[in-house]
Amino acid sequence: MFKKILVPVDLAHIDAIQRALATSADLARHYEAEVCYLAVTTSTPGSIARTPEEYERKLETFANEQRQVHGQTTSARCVNSPDPVSDLDDTILNTIEAVNADLVVMATHLPRHLDAVMPSHGDRIASHTNVSVFLVRPD
């Protein structure tokens, strides 16, 4: 049913998305699908990497570690952006098409009143693509 699962990740917050990572691994195993990990970074040095190239290498290492742990085919896609937070939705939508993903699995937060004014990333992705979107709430 699913062939490629896109999973947006932030290497600085891996602990916060463990449930989404486990869900994507389980779905990939069930459907024998590839998991493509997407990260958006900036040119300025950060807590994870000093350059976009270093961040990309760390993302590829992360994808390989996930492959070894869970046994599915993985890939990594790193996108450089001047403002990763504001560009995240468009980057995810563009990457869905670029990698030919047919499912997006992403971590999300519990609903808040502010979501009525500023929708969550998952809400916007689900309403602007024709692929399935699986939002995973925290524990």
C-alpha cells in the first residue's frame, strides 16, 4: 500500500519524536516501504552542526542507524533554508513530490487554542497534499 514514507526530523529534538520514529519504522516494516528522513537546516552554525554539509552528514548517519535498528531501507534528504521554521511546511510539501512519498509520518503536539489562528504544521501538510498524513501525538 505504501512505498515511501517521509518523516520530518529535527536532530536537535530526536527524544521528542521517538514515538513518530517508532510508528514510521513499524509502518515501513509492515508495508516493506522505504523511510526518507527529511531535515531542514540553516547556513548559520547551530547546536548540531556548524555547516549544512555537516548537518547533512549527521542526518545520513541518523538514517543509517535507523536502518540498522529497524531493518528497513532508509534515505536522507537535507534542505538548507534561511528560516527553517517558516519554510518547513513548503519544504515538506516540495519534498513529498521530489521523493515521490505516499505517506508522511510526523510528530505533532496536543491541540491548543492558538492552533485556530496559527494551524500546526501537520494540519497544513494534510490540507495541502493528496498523500496520507499520519500525525503522531506525544506520549
